[in-house]
Amino acid sequence: MRITFLGTGDAGGVPLYGCDCPACARARAVSEFRRRPCTALVEAGNTRILLDAGLSDLTERFPPGSLTAIVLTHFHPDHVQGLFHLRWGVGERIPVLGPPDSEGCADLHKNHGLLEFRRLKKYEPVAIGNLTLTPLPLIHSKVTFGYAMEDLAGRRLAYLTDTIGLPPRTEAFLSDWRPEVVALDCTEPPRPVPPRNHNDLTRALAIAGKLEQAETWLTHASHDLDAWLLESANDLPTGINVAHDGLVVSLCGQR
């Protein structure tokens, strides 16, 4: 199994429109420091699952038939906006699985085109090709799922964004399940007051500390976090890494 971080930014992205902070200035000058909407591709054999659909160029990145399914964490626009163009294509239907949000986003449910929406249930595993996904409730302003993903060889990946902290049952599930790799929401640098919808670094590190031996990759990063990292990246604990757009992480199956 491997995960490719196609986008690792928050809703505003990096560079943020109108901002001249050091992180945004660097991203404008060097494209490798840009952060697009948070989206990832997970592959296991011939199974290819797109996690979220925040990128606006999905129709160019993924030819017809190249995705097994799209799995959504939630229906905020920066995680589904790529579906608005994709839905008007022609050809085989594309399964789109996600949490039971009756409102969805705008008219996606009503005018779904070739998208075939399916509702998942918390803690109920679903098999998609060579992968088994277990939806895990997160703490966010819309109903949101993280996903525990396991391939046929027993390699385990947890994808946890958007959230601030973890519900007790989700935390207990992950502690017992013991993922090899964790992709974890870390939108903000350390804050004295908890953010409203997303982890800051302090809270992300607290979650990572409870998931022993997991290789942790921080994602959904803001320009504020990148500006902080310019000064303090060396202060991150061993095993805590910051993902970037285009990063590929392969799972070796050793836990």
C-alpha cells in the first residue's frame, strides 16, 4: 500500500491570497512549497482510492476508469469542489462514499451526474477492492469521518482530517488497531487557546503520542503553520513529519 499526498493545504492554501508572510512569499517563489486543497490517493495493487476531492483538476489527473472509488471525509467545499466538474462527464459511474450528511454540499446529491453517492456508517468496515476501510468519527463542524485502511497484506494506514482532537471511541479504536502510518490534521502552529475546527501542533502531537510506533505525517497545513516551521521545524519530535504536495509514502507492513 502507498499514499500520495496530492494536496496538503487548508481551505486557504499556501500561498494565501493577499498574504506576504515568509511562508507565502516562499511558496510564490518556489512552487514545491505550494499547498493545494487536502486530497490524497491510496493505492494497493490495482485498487486506487481518492481520499477527498478538493483539487479542481480531477478530470485532467484521472482518466476515465483510473479510480476504483472516491472516499470523502466530509462535505466542506475545499474537500469536494473537484466533484462539481467531474460529475458532468460521461461513461461509467464513479462510486463516491462518505459520511451520512443529508445536506452534502450545494446540489451535489440532487444533481450528481455520473457520481454514485453511498453513505457509510461509523465503525462499519467496507471492502473496496484490495482495501478495507473503517469509518471513524472525527470532531469537526460538519459530520466527518477519518478512515482506518488495511490492505490484503495487513498494512495499516489511518487518515484523520479534518478534526480537533479525537472522540474517545475513535482514539481507543486506533490505539488497539495500531496503524503503521497516520496522516493527521495539523492546521495551526501551537496555540494557547484551542482552535475551533482543526488541530494545532500541540493537539496533533498529543494524538500522535497516543498512537505508539506510528509514523505520523502532518497535513491540512495553513500558511501560519508553514511560517512557524520556517523557524522551528527542527523542534518536531522523532517520527513526526510534515507532508508536502506530491509526497509518496509506502507502507512496509512492519508494526
